[in-house]
Amino acid sequence: MKLLAIPVLLLAALLSTPAQAKLKVFACEPEWGSLVQELAGDKVDVDVATTALQDVHVIEAKPSLIAKVRAADLVVCTGAGLEVGWLPQLLQQSGNTKVASGPGAFMAAMQVKRLEVPTTLDRANGDVHPDGNPHVQMDPRRILVIAKALGARLAQVDPANAATYQTRTDDFTKRWLAAMVRWKAEAAPLKGRKVVVHHISWPYLWDWLGIQQIGALEPKPAVPPTAAHLAALVGTTKDSDTLVIVRAAYQDPKPADWLSERTGVPAVTLPFTVGGDAQSKDLFGLFDSTIDKLLGAAK
């Protein structure tokens, strides 16, 4: 009886052993939550702090977010000053030093070359980010660089699953490269076209597609337009064979609609991040939708 009981007891012990805890990731924006899911699959639990319908410049540091940061093993955010109004508060109040700096803190924008890095800082120029424009998620080339860096970071903070992260990063890279070829071919008719934007959120997308931004409803970041600015913008938009007036899903549609009514140029809402519309269920859908909507305006 004793010889038979030992294996039974061993089996019971194994079954009662809790599964290895998943890595807890706190992502500031939906695009990074989606990327973490691509690279880590079921090895992680991801909490995403914001949605596509929120302006991530101005998020309230709620107790629920503080609790999620307190439990996190890894924080994945844009950085470059985008979350300066709320992420430092979350980190401080969580008391989780593991994710305040070092391997537990991954800032996506700091992994790539940034556009619009100011040479001088002056509040008269509006809400300018000292480290450059942070909206790097709108360039697939930069997404690829960030994905490889993030895959390596996941392996660093969770070495037990390093092989899985490498395999999934390689798979994502293969699928992403193929998608980039397709997107670039589909978007070829957009090259050289001119657009007006609500907020200066899109320089990485225009740089990738060869589109020219000729104006913005906000004369400077986060600065309301004057009557003179709007009058000049109406003229520029009318006279420049403008393709479209672009706004993000989280932005008030009224300013772009106002300009559209006075110029005859269509206003289009682009998703800007994962979840920004029904098609943008992941990063692939984000770019599928963005290009489809721009091409739709070109017809």
C-alpha cells in the first residue's frame, strides 16, 4: 500500500501546485497593450490604462490605475513626455520601485528616432514635448523597432519564458514586414497629397506615406485657434487641392466639420490607436483602417 500511495501523493502534490504566475504588464496606451499581447500571448496579464476615445495627454490618476501599477512587473508606455501629467503620479503613489525605472519601465518612443525635437523650449510655442513628437505608433517602421526592443525586454524581466517571447517576436516581425509591403502598395496613390489636421498627431504617418501636412486647426499644440488663423486656414485648405481634414477618434468632431463646411474638403476620423474604430481591433487593423479611410477620401 505504501508503494502505491507514493505516486498518488506525488500526483496530488503536482496538481495542487499553482501554475507559474503570469507577468503583469501595465500599458499606458492601447497600441502598446496590443503589442505586448502579440509578443507575449498567454504569458502575460495586460492592463491598459486608456482607451482610443481618451486624450492621453490628460488622464486622471485614479486609485484603480494606481492599484494596477502597484501590481505590475513591467510598465509599457509611450514616454517622451506624453504621459507627464499622470504617469509620474501613478508611479509615485503606487510605491512600486520595480517599474519606476530600469528594466521594469519600457518607454516605446525612446527606442526610436523621434521627429520634431525642439531646439529650444518656450511655452509660447504651445504644449511642445522636449523629447520630440511622441506619437510614434503611427509609423509601422518604428513599431517594428519597438517590437524587437520590447520582445527583448520581456525576456529580460521574465527569463523563464524568454524562448516564447523570442518565437512570438520573430513571428510578429514576419507578419508585420509582409503587412508593411501590402500597406505601402495600397497607399501609393496617397503619396504627395496634402492634408490638414486637428492636432499635430500624425507626422510619423505622413513621413511614412509621403503625405504633406499643410495646416492644423490648432496653430500650436494645445493652443486654441484665433479668428485670423482660422480664416487663413480656410484659404489654404481651399487653394491647395487638399485631400482631407484629419482628426483622431478621441477629438471633438466640430472643428474639423466647421472647416469642412467652409472648404468642401471632407473631414475624416482616423482611429489613431487600437480600438479607435470597429476595424482597429489590433495593430494590423489600425493600419488597415487608417489607409482604407485615407484612400476612401481620395476617390
